Amino acid sequence: MFLTITTTGTPDRPATDLGFLLHKHPDKAQRFSTAHGQAHVFYPEASAERCTAALLLEVDPVALVRRGKGKGRGGAPDTALAQYVNDRPYAASSLLAVALSAVFKSALNGACAARPELVDRPLPLRVDVPVLPARGGTDLVARLFGPLGWTVTAEPLPLDPQFPEWGDSRYVRLVLEGEARLADALRQLYVLLPVLDDTKHYWVAPDEVDKLLRAGEGWLADHPAQRLIVDRYLTGRRSLTREATERLELARLADADDVAVEDLDNAVDESADTEEKPVPLAVRRREAILAALHAAGAHRVLDLGCGQGQLVQALLKDVTFTEVVGVDVSMRALTVAARRLRLERMGERQAERVTLLQGSLAYTDKRLKGYDAAVLSEVVEHVDLPRLPAVEYAVFGSARPGTVLVTTPNVEYNVRWETLPAGHTRHGDHRFEWTREEFRAWAARTAERHGYDVEFTPVGPDDPEVGPPTQMAVFTLRTNTANGTTNPKGAKAA
């Protein structure tokens, strides 16, 4: 099976820069061992004007069967003959996608230490896959690649050129042309090649969800064929497709606004002294959070839904906080956070204080246990109400930090924003915005259910009629004074 990637260049941007991005020198032919055979990378042409990189995978179907890899969709065994006589050595499929990720791992991850400025540069690309199985025909090929900005040419291949009356096969020759980052192009191929074949030639384990979401970062959440892509990539396994769909929705909400209300966050308190520089609401919120963490005596802090790392950055500036962990469902947001924090340039001692983790707050995560405090700053309003109990349990029931801070907009204050149309939420991705009474009722129920006490603090100017723009709840885990353990109210100590 075979795939080529071609780009063109100019005198100041030679096409051979493709070699830096792929981490494969144009003057060399290289061979790599993969789980399914030998992969070869070479350059049929390499000049400043035009450069083509080729990936050739030699698959041994007999070795696949011997290793127990002769499986079709969902892990069902193929017929005895089909295990040995099949299209796997010739047609691009999930095996080529696996080789793509193994051979071009750094390029797929958007890493280029030698020329980092190339990573984010869109290139004029042409991707040619001579033989590609397409269960769904040329229409499906266009449906999958077209929304991603590619000019798609999918040419049906006849069953036998000598007998055209036999009609077309299920195979096509695929050509994609357009401008894109190389990493994005590789990730899209990694996901969509097996989707078109509609067969995974290896066991689909739960970690395939993580692989799908990493490769689909930035494009899959909004793809019009998302459900079909997820279902086929995960071979129709319902539990995995449900998890992937939920996490993609959470990622879409997170990416939309960094889990924050940016425009109104940057608004200032107009009631402040005009001789002083006005303070943006986002700054007031971070100041209130840090003050509450100091009051709680917290040293090891979780920022849940950390987005692009503004709060993590503020926490690291305060030596009181010895460990800061930022968690977000969006890898894109975490990448921005890493750049904001300059993790690659950070000193060793400072780097030991901070960790960025990818994770969904809708699921329990043992990595989040044992911390002094957790912060959910402008997060809960981005969660659909039916999913909110899962977030509550993951934070209050499973992670159980000593202190939990939750901030959320006060919808009553919206009338004070002159730029906000009546009846609109502060951001289009907010699933709800609570009144002060609704927020207090939710916080009281959550505290009672999980064994916390709760107090409330206004953030920003506390308007006598409509309250503050942001409301904050401070949850404190109850302690059994007899033995020092923490239990939900009413639970018996062990």
C-alpha cells in the first residue's frame, strides 16, 4: 500500500522544508519495522520548487494471521481463505494509518525541533492514495474530506480494466489538494483512512477513544459527518462511541471560548474610581479565587477546566502553591496553556510545580485525588444540565479535595451589560446561567449530598438590586471531629 505527499515551494520557502516537518531527509531512503510489516520512506522528487515524500508499507498477511490479527469489523474473524488472500498488501486501510502514525509520529504531533516555525505554516499540499477502499463510494469520500477544506478527486477503479462491463470496484484513487498544516493533514488521514475502509485489522481497545480525540483535535468536533466517523473508527462499539461523542461535545464547548466569557470578562467595573485604572472582571475573579485558596490553607491545587492557563499562570506566581495541576478536555487549549506558561523554557524547580493533564470532568479520574483544593472557574455553565450530576460526582464524590471553589455568571447582573442583548446569555455556548437563588440551591444540594459545607462570596461590584456579575461558592469538606476522617453528612464513621 502506498501514499505520497507533495508540496511546492518558492526561493525563500523551499519545498524541501517538507523533510524537516516529516523528520525524514530527502536524500535518504529509510526503512522502519511496524507491527504489520516493513514501512519505507523515500522521496521520488526533492527540489526547492517541488518535493514529494512517499510512504510504502509492505504487509505480510500470513504474519498477521499468525499474530492473531486476522480480524474484521468489531473483531469478528474473517473467513479462512480471506485471512490469507486479501487486499491488505495493496489497498490503504487501518494498517497504513497505523504505519503513518508510527513513522511520522513527530510530524503528526506537530513537533519540529529543528525548524519550529514550520509547524504552524500552511503548505500547498497534494496527497495521492492510488488504491483506497471506500465503503460508501466517491460520495462518501467527498463527504468526509470536503468539509475539511480539501479539493477532492475520487476516481472509481474498475473491477477489471479489460472487462468494463463488470463495473466499478469498491476502490478509488484519492487525490486531495489544498493548503493545510502538515500535522492536520496527517491526523485527518490517520482517522479517515480506516473510516473509509470501515474495517479495523486489529483489536479496538478503550484507548482508541483517546487516539481518535487526539487525532481529531480541531476538526472532528464540528465535522458534519462526526457520528459516522466515530462509529466506523470505533467499529460500532456502543460504549466507546458514546464516550467519544460526549467528550467531543465537551471539547467543542471548551474550544469555543476557553471555558470563559471573554468579552464580558474583559469589561471593567465602571463604578470604580475614574482616577484609578479600571480592573477587568477576569482579574477580579482570579484575585477572589487566590484569596479563597489562601484562606483555606491550600498548597496543592487543581484547576479543572483550565482552558488556556490564565489561572494556572496566576497560581504559579504565588509560592504558596507548591503544586498546580491544570486539567482540560481540549488538547488545543492545553497546547496554548503550555505556550502561555513557556513550559519548554521553564526552570527545573518551577516545572516541578506544574502539570497539565487532558481529561474530561464528566468521568472519574484517579489522578485528581488527594489535592487540597479544586477550582471550577466559569465551567459548570458550559455543561448540559443532564450531565452536571456526573461532573458533581467526579469532583465532589470521587476526587474529594478539601476545598472546592465554583464560580459562575450571575444572570441577574446581565441587565447591567449594555452590550449584551436582552434575553441572551453571556456566551452562545452557555447551557444555562443561574440566578443567585438557583446557584445557592444547586450548591446546597451538592454540598449536602457529598458531605461539604458551603459559603458564598460575590465577585465584582455587588449591585444592591441585581447582585455581583460573578458568584462564587466555597465548598469545605466536613471533618469527623472524633477521628479526623471526612464523611458525607449522616454517614457513619468506619
